[in-house]
Amino acid sequence: MAEEFQGLWGGRFTKETDTLVRKFNDSLSFDKRLFFADIEGSLAHSSMLSKQGIISEEDGKKIREGLLSIKDDVTSGKLKIEGDYEDIHSFVEAKLTERVGDAGKRLHTGRSRNDQVALDMRLFARSSVVEIRGLLLELLDTILSIMKDNVDTTMPGFTHLQKAQPITLSHHMGAYFEMFSRDCERLTGIYDRMNYSPLGSGALAGTTYPLDREMTAHELSFKGPMRNSIDGVSDRDYLLESLSAMSIIMMHLSRLSEEIIIWNSDEYRFIELDDAYSTGSSIMPQKKNPDIAELVRGKTGRVYGAMMSLFTTMKALPLAYDKDMQEDKEVFFDALDTVKSCIILTNGEIKTASFNKERMKASAGGGFTNATDAADYLVKKGVPFRDAHGIIGRIIIYAIEKGKTLDELTIEEYKGFSESFDNDIYEAIDLKNCVDQRKTTGAPGRVAMLESIKKEEDFLLSLHKLQDTLVGK
Ligand code: ARG
């Protein structure tokens, strides 16, 4: 058999692989995204091999120079990642051998593609997690600035999509701030757990060469080597965790998108999307559609799908490596690209949107959002809460019949329902007062909200600081 057909494992074979089998088996078309991680891993592996005397200093040097020249050529576009190679690992090794001869063939000493791919994917996932985290921080910056600008922007809070109690836009956006900051912290945890090196696990059982796994782990900025070589080649938990975190991020983005879609509707008009972030209709000239929010909502299914796909792939795999695991890549890459673009676009969309404060305030004024406060007023006058609830309920039926809001009823009308009402009822149900009286931690009242914002600011700063260290690695 001709040398060029042998690839990485032709020695044992007397016949060429069937063309369809090759097409089905090969992964270069997608695992080329691991190119830089593959080079990084091989640089560390070759330095360690020569330091340990497993290969000569001279071969080590040739390998490293060869790898760097391949990296440069791919970066400049001089060398394209294509051709008849099974995967990115075969591609790099073949190019290296073309450039540096026999030294190139020594690179794979004490290494298997099983630990190589485990390493490449881990390096790739680790930087992906940092990237997503960085984008979330930009989104959090935007949300916090909307919060700061809208401490006094009264709006209705909803349950069952029915007006419930008055809140502020600052408070509402604060809920999203919490969600996305939890997402950030989740990614930090995942980062910490995945930050161990599988390199040196070999095919599954380590190797007989005196590898220094601490050295390669250190060089690749891992906390240390993975402790079990079987786990080293067969663990994909870090991808599952990342996909789960991405699914949760998408769920949060999707909830926000759904609200943007509702708020942008003609019935609500709480928000006006910037022209740059909306699209028109080919037939209806009046339309300004929230396509971006709809696409984010729609793409959520795709990311959940990626997560379920990999969970299903992994569920019955016997230890250690199985080729099924090659299926981790396309779904992960697709989910990653999707999540990144969805965060970026949502950020731009809310940053450029204008909030219709008057509409929000007017909407909070209708729908009896101050009914709870009216009941609480009676409680303060000594009426038991259950009775107060009943009295206000009857007043609301009456007000609906009269086409009035609670503020518009006269004191005589109030007194008709209970002698406990006085003129101070109007102050108690004034919307701004209703909001500001909610002073408990986490509530929308001005004082509590300013307190939350202060805490969120400090917290966001600490998240940014950690990001700087993660990016610096
Ligand atoms: N393309 C393979 C993957 O993604 C690389 C590892 C191949 N190892 C093997 N023993 N066939 O998993």
C-alpha cells in the first residue's frame, strides 16, 4: 500500500478504506475549528517529550518550529485546512512531517488521539466559556444602565400576564440582571471543574514513557492533570455542563425576547425597537417586526437540541473512548455560535430600544394594580386582611361598572363600602407611593432599589475583574 494512503493507522491494513466509510468517519470538515488548540497542545507535548529525554532536544526544536510555521501559514491564509485527511490531528501531523521530516513522526510518542482530542476539545471549550462569559458581562452592563435610568419609571408588574402590582422598569430589568449574573457564575464553576488536563492519559491507560503530566498541565494553564487516565479520555461532562449553561442562558434570553415582543406590540407599546434592530413586511407597510427577538426565542430550541443530543450520545457509552464521542463537536460548535450571536444581538437590541415611560406609567394606572395597597390601607386602619380583601373586591366591581379607577372614586363612594376609609386613602393608592412603600430588600421601592443597584454595581465589578484574569490566561 502506498505510503500516502496509510494516514495515521494504515500499517495494520491491507486494503484501502471504502470511500463512503471515509466520508462518514472523517471529521476534518468540522474539527478544523480545533486547529489552534491542537497546535497549542502539541507544542506543550513536544516540549515535555524533549525535556524528559523521550525525544532529542534537536527533534523537539524542529517540531516546535514546524508547528509554529504551520500556525503562521494557517493564520495568514497561506495554508488551507483541507485535503484528504481524517481529522485535524492527522492534518497537523502530516503537514509537520512534510516540513520537518522524521522529527514530525516522533511528535505522537506517548500520546493517543484519544487524549489529544480530549485535550483539544477541553482547551476549546475552556476559551468558549470565557468568551460567553465576557459577552454576558457586556449584556449585564447594558441592563444595569437601564436599571439606573429607570428607578422612577413606574410600570405594571404582571402575573399570569395580567396586571398585578405596580413596579418599576428598573426592578423588572433587575430580575434579568439576576438571571444573567447567575449564568456568569455558573460558567465560572464550569470553568473551574473543566480546568484539568487530560494530556498524558494515552489511549486510556497512560503510557510507559516517563511523561511529565504536571509540566504539560502547567504549560497549558490547567490547575493540574486529570487524576484518572480512563476518565481523562472519556469525560465529556464539561461539554454537557457547558451546553446546559448555554441552554439556561438561551431560556433567559428567550423570556426576555418574549417580553420584548409583547412590549413592542401595538397593544402595549412599552418599547420601541430601533430601526436597525427591526424588520419590515414585504406587504404591510405599517409593520416594524421584532424579528431579532423572535429568532432568539426560536433558536433556543436549537441549543436545547444540542444539549439533548450530546446527553443521548453519552448515555450508554462503555469506558473508555468510543467514536460516538466525535459527535460532541458539531452540536457544541453550533450551540456556541448560536448563543454568542443571541447574546450580542439581544444586547444591541435593548441598548438601542427606547422605553415609552408614559405608556408604562399609564398602563400601571389602569387594571387596579393598586388594589393590594388599598386592602393594606384598610388593614392599617384595623380591618382584618381577609375582610379588607373582600371590601376592595366589591369596590373593584363597582368601579368597573362606573368606568372609574380607584383614584377616581369619591370619598363618599369609599365610605359606602367601609367607614374605615378617610381622605388619606388617595395618598395610599397613589402609584408612586405604592411602589416606594415597597421597601423590603429586593423590592421595587426607590430606597430598596437604589440599595440593590449599589450591590449589583459592586458585584458586576467583581465579575469583570475575574474576567480579566480569565482572559489573561
Ligand atoms: N475525531 C476523533 C474524535 O473526535 C478523534 C479521536 C479519534 N480516536 C480514535 N481512536 N479513533 O473523537
